Amino acid sequence: MFVSIAERTEFGTVRTYASGSVSVSANGAQLYAWSHRPGAAWPCSYLDDCEDVTADFDSRGDLVDLIASPDETIDIPGDELSAWSTDVLIAAGMGDHPAVRR
């Protein structure tokens, strides 16, 4: 059950749930734009190879589900996933959620 409208940002969308958990998602264009930002690029990004990514975090900030297409077996490095999801959460005004890694 959603408790708020999804917050869209330049690099993804955040959905919040009554339990305090969040879902951070992005399409391929958003992931490519995030990984190629001037001054903050990820030259060997795994995310920019994805068509869609959704990362679900519980109310404690623990990653509980990760779906990436077209290849669900892709091994996205934790530091890249954390950096992207943190940027999206902060941009959506959720910088205080436990999933934010600083």
C-alpha cells in the first residue's frame, strides 16, 4: 500500500510504503544519465547497461529485493547501487531514510 505519491527525480523514482520501506527505480535513460554526469561519472558502470532497475529497501535501510532487466543475474557492485539509490532518495527529499549511504 502506498502512503504517498511516487516522487520522480532526474535519475529515478521513489515510492514509499506504509511500513517505511521504499522502492527506488529507474529506466535505462535515467541510469545512463546518472552514470555519465559531468564530474561524477561511473566510467565502468553496470547500471548504464540495464534497461530498468528497481531496488527495494526496508524501513531499516536494508536491501530486500533487486530487479534488473534485461539480465536479472547482473552483478551490480554495491558501491554503485548505493551511490545511485542515495542520489535518487536525496533528490526525492528522503535524505533521512536509513537506505541513504553517506
